[in-house]
Amino acid sequence: MVHEVAQAGFGDAANYEAARPGYPPDAVAWLVEHLRIRPNRVVVDLAAGTGKFTRLLIPAGANVIAVEPVAGMREQFRPLLPDTPLLSGTAEAMPFADASLDAVTVAQAWHWFDHPRAEAEMRRVVKPGGGFGLVWNARDRSVDWVNEVWSIMDRVEKKAPWRKHEEWRDSARQIDGFSPMDVAQFFHAQMLTPEDLVRRMASVSHVAVLPEQERAVVLHEVREVAATHPETRGRDQLAVPYRVDCYACTRL
């Protein structure tokens, strides 16, 4: 049930952990408040990856459990968060009893899921009154050089399910069995060296699964933008902006 590109592209998750952005404190605080994440509550961070979002939930004091289907991601997660329970599972088949969870979060992953099946699982595992939250670091293309870099990614992400995300966000504001979504946006920037920028793009799943020669060409193009664009040429720190889209609802 794991998308074939996600399964292969995230198998070696070192680049993902090293170069993917985290999430800004105001976005995390919004989700913690709206999902009522607090001590003695059981919260699952679904498709937790290397724990980028999981580690930001822990200070709220809840009993946080991570679920991640890709073995390479779990291998990166374990030494970083050795005290956090980590299970193998998918959005469509979670290893939890009915109505056993106070909240489920999904960071940077809902677009990979089989939505009808995942929604049915949320209805099954989240308690009445419990919360369900989504968050994405969405690509902010308002800066010219950043748009050039993401345009390179556009060419290789032909099988990416991003359009499903956009259709879901625009037309399915409510999941059956849950309240209408509360929605918020936040903004932040990730500071990267030019080589870190290349590594950030290497962490894109559709780049990771390319044949080695094609992958090298794509990453060379990214490196060239950083080296030659008037806004980045000669700079050793680059600010990559993101729009952070947050959603939260309550199990009825």
C-alpha cells in the first residue's frame, strides 16, 4: 500500500534527515492547540519519516507514537528518537484498536495515501472528540531563483501525487465523521549552503529513484542555478522559503 516512488525514493533516508526543513514553532503550536495535544493523551505521528515532526510534538507532553512504513526512514528515526515508540504501518492499515487514539498527525505525507481507505482508518482509530491534523511545507516559488530550482524538479516529478493533494485541499474540506477543517498558514525559510541545497533536492523521492546518470544531470542543474543566478552567485548561505499549510479537525 506504499506508493512505489515513496518506497524506493525514501529507502535511503540520510539526505531526507540532513536536508529537509523542519516546521516553524507557530505552526506546531497551532496544531498542538487545535488537536488538544497534552499530557496523558495518546498521539500518533503517521508516516513519521525520520521524525522531523515527531520530535516537535514531544515537548507537549503527550504519549507520542510514530508509525512509518519505509524501513530506511525507520533506520534514520531510531537513533534520533530512541525513547519514542516506533511501529511499522500505513495510513490504510494502522496497528491500533478502534477508538484508541486521542489524535493523529500527518506531516508532509497525506498526498501519498489512498485517501478513501486512509479516511476510513482515521474514523476507526480516532476517539470521538479526538483530533486529526495535517501539515505541509509547501513550495513557495515567489523568489526567482527558488522557482528556477523547483522548475527543475517539475520535470522529474511526473508521477508525483501532488495534484491529489491540491484537489483534496481545494474540494474536500471535510472528511466524513469529522468536523469541518480549521485551516491556517505560516511561513518560514530554511538556510542552506549551496551544497546543502543540492542535497535537499537529492532528497526528493522522484530524484532519488532516477538512474544514476540522469540524477547527476538534475543535481548539476540545481548546482548551476546556485552558482550562476544573480541572487545566489557567490553566496555561502541561501534562504529557501516555504509556506506551511496546517489543517485540523475533530472526530464527531
